[in-house]
Amino acid sequence: MEAAVLAAPVVKDREVLRLRRDAAGRRDVTGLVRTIVAAAPPPDSTTRAAAAGAFNVLDLGEVARLFAAWWRGLRGVRPYYAVKCNPNPALLGALAGLGAGFDCASRAEMEAVLALGVAADRVVYANQCKLEPHLEYAAGVGVDLTTFDSEEEVGKIKRCHPGCRLLLRIKAPDGDDGGGAMLNLGTKYGAHRDEVVPLLAAARRAGMAVVGVSFHVGRAVSRDGINAAAIEAARVRRRRRARHAAHARARHRRGIQGRRRRR
């Protein structure tokens, strides 16, 4: 995994320092920070010069370790990294080299990922309120998977990217305490239970293929159970989508048979 990170786009063109271990065997990030600070020239008396010396430390070894843990626990399930969390080019390059997919919310994020050589089929345009020029850009570069949670969005996607496949964004269960999320995005985005079938019907009328379900449990979630509850809710919506498709096929067959009998 670490070899893949070091050979990844952006990373391979930069100087990468190896972290020493402290007495307990842990990566000594603090020691590295002190070494960098000690080697830097002293700032002058102006605030601007001092601010220009700011830096951050990115532990690419930890990125590789976490990715390997995901792969062991969820073999065959590709993780999609939300670029808005941290668009650091070295981090994106490392994840690209490891084989991650990417969750992009804008044209700029798609451009940043595709510039690393990531294939378009490893990108999801995950935004429930997309700009039409960004949708047209996605169509032009081959990003053909996106999320939706309203009939208006279905119409917009049909106009700007008719070949796109859809993921129905559902509202994740809140739980009694709001799911323990610092920021609960369910208040803004996600289809409620009674909206699922009408949205599936709208997509079908538009000739758009709904290929799966997505959800967002919120930011800084403190309770593990909310993820399990959201996955179960997605499973229920997926079964409902399958039943809706089966009923639509049955109605279509009955319509064909009726026309044949009238003839």
C-alpha cells in the first residue's frame, strides 16, 4: 500500500519524509513538526511573514493503513472519498494511487480528480442541487453517475445529461438524539419515505435509470449505530425500488397484451 502511495500522482514529484517512531512505537508527528520548525528561518516582525510560514503535516502512511483496513473489512467495496473534506493534492493523489473512487460536488472537484488520471467511472457527482453547466461538463468528460432527491433535479439531469445514471439520495434515520451528528444534513437533503415511490416514478417517466441508493448520516457522527440504521434504510428503499420496477414492467406487459387483443 505504501509503495502505491509513493508512486501516486503528485506524491511522486514531492519530497516525502519518513516519520520516526517514538518510545511507544507510534509515529512521531510532533517530533517531525518540531524538526521542521527548528529548521525554518525565524519570521520577521510582520504578521504576514509569520503567517506565510504556516504548514500542515499529512501522514500518508496513515492514509495507506486506513485504506488497507477498509479493503480487508469490506473487500470488493470501493470507498468513494468526499473531496470537499480535504482537497489536498497529495492526499487526492495518494487515494487515486490506492484505487479509491471520488465523491465530487462541483466541476472544480471533478477537474482536480480527473487531472490525476482517475477514470471517470470512479467519480460520483454527488450534489442534490447541481448547476446546469457543471452537469454538462460531467456529460462531456464521462462522469455518468449522480445523486438526486427531487423531481426538479430529475428534469434538470434529463436536459443536461440524459445518459446519466441516478442514485436516489434518501434521508438517513435521525434516531432519538439526532444521530449524534454535529451537523445533521437530513434537514436539507434526502428523500423521505413517502417521497421514494413518486421520485422513482418521475425518473422512470423521464427514461432515467435509478441504479442505487445513497445517504449522508451527517458530519462528526458520534454514534456508530446511525450508520447501521442508514444502511438498513437504504436496503428497504432498494427493495421498494425493485418492487416498483417489477410493477412497472407488469403494467407494461398488460398494456401490450391489451393492445394485441384489441387488434
